[in-house]
Amino acid sequence: MKAWFEKITAQLNALSAPRMQPIPIRSDQQRRLAEERRRRR
């Protein structure tokens, strides 16, 4: 029974955790540089 459950969960990809995508976080300096670029246009 355990082997059967493991096969099904492996097929459903439930045994391995989903890969997380990194979320870009802008620093204050990056934000200031982006604002300066917008002002120059």
C-alpha cells in the first residue's frame, strides 16, 4: 500500500516541493536611479 501511494504522489509531483521563483526586491538606491532615468526623458 505504501509503495502504491508513493508512486501516485510521485506522479502527481506531490513528494517534491514546488520550486519557488525569486521575487526581485528593489533597494532604495535602485529606486532612486530609476526615478532619475524617468525624469531625464
